Amino acid sequence: MTKNIHFLILFILLNILEFNVNLTKSNPQPQYPCQPPHHKYKFCNKKLSISNRVHSLISLLTIDEKILHLSDNTTSIPRLGLPAYEWWSESLHGIGINGPGINFNGSIKSATSFPQVILTAAAFNRTLWHSIASAIAVEARAMYNTGQSGLTFWAPNINVFRDPRWGRGQETPGEDPMVVSSYAIEYVTGFQQLNSKADKESSNGHVFGNTRRVLKEDDDAGDKLMLSACCKHFTAYDLEKWGDATRYSFNAVVTRQDMEDTFQAPFRSCIQQAKASCLMCSYNSVNGVPACADKVLLDKVRTDWGFDGYITSDCDAVATIYENQNYTQTPEDAVALALKAGFLAVSSNLLFYVTLSSLSNSYSTILAGTNINCGTYMLRYVKSAFQQGSVLEEDLDRALQYLFSVQFRLGLFDGNPAKGQFAKFGPQDVCTSNNLELALDAVRQGIVLLKNDQKFLPLDKRRISTLAIVGPMANVSSPGGTYTGVPCKLKSIRDGFHRHINRTLYAAGCLDVGCNSTAGFPDAISIAKEADYVIVVAGLDLSQETEDLDRYSLLLPGHQTNLVSALAAVSKKPIILVLTGGGPIDVSFAEKDPRIASILWVAYPGETGGKALSEIIFGYQNPGGKLPMTWYLESYSKVPMTNMSMRADPASGYPGRTYRFYTGDLLYGFGHGLSYTSFSSRLLSAPNRLSLSLGKSNWKRSILAQEHSRLGYIHVDEVPSCSLSKFFIHISVTNDGDMDGSHVLLLFSRVPQNIQGSPQKQLVGFDRVHVPARKSVETSLSINPCEFLSFSNDQGNRILALGEHTLVLDDIEHVVSIEM
């Protein structure tokens, strides 16, 4: 009897052991440094400062070991107990599958797929942006805890959407530098720190307002990071492949003026205000110098903006310095140039680079440079560059100092993460109902109603017995755009309508989005004739626009236009056109056609797109999104994509770019978007006059005042007290209709006079407010005149025009006079 009990106990223990082994296999823990017996190293001592710990670690590494840390895929160093580490993970609008640091083969099989960034941007809701980043961060940390990701993520993409044909415009928050900057701040601060559920919510559960609270479990955490976010791609990067130009060799010729008030603005905000811990330099050259080796650009980041994180190249962007751009004579010169951010000189008609080390080897002098190479180019060529003397050991130490500092801030050297601050996150925190609801709300807020003749929408589903849905994109599971992961649920746009209408008919119409054949037209026309209402889902997918692929035309691909028109001709009632894709599309034919009553833009809505779209079409939700970019006509495709100039040039017929400078005809303007209700705004209070004081002695101030009075503007850097001149615009918004809705407030400014290069208008403030039917809501917009009312002159210096600035919001115009 006793023997049987012993066997039973042994059997149970073996089964428990086998279960734990299998559990460990399916839930591998992340590898981490400072495990016994290596925990006695000085760099493992958490009582020391991060700088001391980093210095201690670097001092223990050999030259070869230091070089191993210059790649995104870092090799382990067993003698010091340092495990391998992959720096490259992606989190653009959810955990993506692009980076090798991510895998969905463990206990976490999927992650929340939020809508593509361009659609989220259309909500113009800072708190929504922050909430999404925070939700992604929790899922990312959960995946790290299960050994399925790293802690360094290369998002967000904060390049300005300069040209409508750009294949990656979908990844950005749009064309306006202020919006892109605001998004960068919200994403990075939400992603790098753990935030509470302190988002202000309206009575119907939508996220509105800008109030939030940051929770720090450890008050002594200082600048510790939950995760690392990376602002990319620095800078003037917005071309993939157009004509003979490719991103690997393209030289972006940018004026100082455009660089200051368009291309650099989001990166400055990302670093100075959001405190991003990573910056990614881009493939392209800027004014003849590869971005990852540009001393002027990278010095500005470190010295002027105070960046203390690490700089990574885009993948193989160090290789392109030599391989594609032919900027150096050898691969060794390319890696040396990137590490040091050297420069070129001309002597005796020979082109060569001078490394900074030839001028000074001091850490204080050499601040710039790319610290890590996504790819293997540095692994392959730094050793020989070191042997040749073009790379010194201090160059390696400087790069490692930035890299290790971020890893220490992330707690990678603080012992077992299972006992750390964020150990509680796990599979139960991924694909939660709250995150899926947040993704759904993001789509609801972002969808833009472009046209709605005679209030055709919303439809009354009680009067619909049969609904026809046509288009290949309607049947795609979770259309998320670029940098998408594995969605929690595989749902198509078409799926969202099944719960509303008992009988839904579907036909692709086109075999794919390219629509090079009309063979599927008869089936689509057949169901369109039969149905009470027809919804056509047309537009773009990643076969038309993506990384390494720009468009040449702004029209619908292939025969899509013919399909839409054919369905409109046979449908019993006017049809509804739903447009997918991140880039603007010239659908002027549909805008003019009375048989196409309504047009909606859904971009790449992700796994909740079908549900959100159906709720809007049937009136359960009120659309309130606004376009974050200009929708041009097809004639714009004649403008060379390689022309980086933002300002129009009437002499050459160049029309300029974005709503700030474009002078030609367009289909839909920046900020366009309709609602099922109507709103009216009323100005409650705003200043009429602002007086600014120059920070000089009395006699110098008098001279400057006379000079500025003649010129009509002042330099922003001459106004030390400009932040004290911040003012508020107080507004009342009334919902004049019978349906609750949200209204996006866009406050623009026009300069008082036609100073050369000044924008036609520029956004200076925005907010999103939810207003119940027949009710009013008050809100305020904060304006810093030096930051938002200024622009750049042709020398790249920000100037503030004197005189009467006109502030425009909806139908309101208010003049603020700025004087010295």
C-alpha cells in the first residue's frame, strides 16, 4: 500500500515536472545579464549611477567584443554573462512582424492591430494617440516577459507626408508639421512610460480631451524607461522608388527654410519635448551628404536639441554610403564616416573625407555619429577600419556609451525581469477587450466622410432587406497597411455588415486591387441590380503603395473607376463609395456623380474596421474625422516627386506642396470632413494685441526696434520672454443637430503681410470635442506665438511677423496684433 502511494506521488511529481518543462518551452523567459556568477561585476551594481555602470562595462570589453555591439543583432559574450540582444522590433500601430526582435510563436500568438497611423491622425485627438501608444507598450512589455520581443522599438515614423504618391505616407500622421510633432510627443511619451487609465472620457465611452496622468511605481526611477521609442527617419526622407530615384541613393536637396519649418520640426519636438531615446537616420543624402554621416545634422541633434539616446541607421543605410551613393572610396571609409559623422573636403580635384578624429579625439568635440548599424556592414568592416587607423577605440566607446546607457535605463542590467517593475505584464494583457475597444474607437474617430449628398447617410437598416458589397478590399482580413502584426481577430470590412443585415451579397468585381481585368464585372453588376443598396470598397492596398514602392498616378488603379461607374449606373439607389489606402486618390469623377451619394475614407482600419464602418453607415456612430493631408487632382502627378521644395515657384509653374504652400486646384483640402450633424463655433475670448520685448540693452533694443519695424518681423531667438506671451483662445462649440457627434477644431493663422516664403496659412492649434445633440461645450486652445505664429526665413531662422495676424477657426476670424 505504502509502495503504491510512493509510486503515485512520484508519478504526480514527474507530471508536474513535465508540465513545468513544457510551460517553460512555450513561455521562454527573456535572457538577461547579471545572473550569478556574473552578478558581482561592477556594472551589475544598481546602487551606482548609470554612467558609472556603463563605463565599467565598456572597460571590460575587448576591441572585437566592442565591434560585436555595433549591429542590431548583438552576439552574446559568455565570459561576462551578456546574452545576445536584438535591437530591432516594430510597433508602428501595434506589435509588427517586420522586426526580427518579434515572434508570435510563444504563448502570445497575436497582438492588437490598431488602425494605420494616417487614419488615427485623422481623429486629431492627442489623448487617443497617447492611449494607443500606452496600450501598445503594455503588449510589447508583455511579449518581452514571454521572451517574444526586445525592449527597443523603431517607431514612430514622423516624416512629413510631403508628396501624395509616397508609399509610406500611410505610416505618418500627415502633412502638417505641427500635427506630426504633436503625434510624436504623444506616441513617445505614451510608449516609453507606463501611463494610467486617466484619459478623459465622455459619457458614451469615447476618449476626448488632453488630460492624463503618468504613474511611476518607483519614485526614484529618474529617467528609467519602460520601453524605448525611436523617431524615424532623420531626415527629409519621403521617397521610395520614383523614376530613376530610389531611397538608397536619392539626394534630397532641401533649402534651409524648408528644413527648419517643415522637415526638422517633428524631430525637434520628438527629442526635446518627448525625450525619445532613439533616433533613426535615413537612407537618403541631404544636400549631398548621407544622412547617417552628416556632421551638421547629427551635431544639431546632440548639441542644440540635447539628445542623449542612441542613433541607429536604417537597415543597411551605412552600406549605402559606399555601395549606392559612392560617397566614400572604400567600405572602411563608410563605416568610419558613419561612426564619426565626418565631412568631405576638396583638394587638388580629389574628393576625400576628413574624420573628426583627425581634428580632435576628445569626447566633448565628437558628439555626432551613428551608434549602431541595422545590418552587418559595421561588423564586417569596422575591424579593418580600426587596423587602418580610420576608427579609434574611443570612437567605439562613444557609440557604446549611448547604446548601453539606453539598455541600462530599460533595466536590462538590473537582474531578473520576472522580479522587476513590469513583471506583471503577460499574455492576459494582450488582445484585451479594452485594447480592442480602443482600436475600434480609433477607427470610429478617424473615418472621414468626404461626401454625403442630400444626407444620404446614415442608412436605416430596417428598410434594407438586401445589401450588396463589392470590391476586393472588402474581403481582406484585417487590412492594416504596412508594419502590421498578427491581429487578435481576422475580420474583414465585409464581416462588419453581417450583424446588421440578414442578407448581404458579395462580389469582388476585380480579381485584385490592381484591377487589370473586367472579368469580374458581370457578377458585381448582377448583385448590384438585385440589392436595395450597394457599397463599393475601392482604393489602394500594399500592391500599390508600400515601403520601396511609390505611385505614379493618383487615380484609382486599373479598371476600378469603370467598376464604380458601372455599379452606379445599375443600382436602384445611389451607391456608397468606401475608399481604402493611405495616400490621396483623385476620385473627382465620384465627387461630381449624383449616382454616388456618399464617399468615405477608411485608409487601413485594421481588425475593427468593418465594425466601425458599419456603425457609421447605419448611424450608430457619427463620423468626425478630418483629412490630415491634401487630396490633389491627377494633374499633380506631373510634379516631379524629387523636387523637395515646399514653397511654390510661380516663375517655373511649380505649385508648391501641402495646404500651407500649394497654389493649384485640389479635390479635398486638409481638414476636410463631414458629419451627420452641424456644428457652430463662437469665440468667447481672445487677446487683440500682444507686446513682445527684445532681450537686449536699451540702446541696442532701440536700434533693433527700428530695424524690425522696417523689415516687418522679428527673429524669434531675440525674444527671450516669448513663452510668457502664450495666450489662450476660448471657444464655445454648439451641436445644432439632433445627433451626438464630435467636432475637430482646427485653428489656422494667416500672417499680416506677404513676407517672402510665408505660408498661405498654417495650423496653430487643434482639439477634438464631443458635443451632445442641441448642447454646447467650451474648450480652449493654447498658442505660443514664437512657436506657432512664426515661420522660417530663407536663412533657416524662425521669424515672427509684426502686425495683424488673422486667426481662423470654422467661420470665425479674429485679429491679433503683434507689436514690440
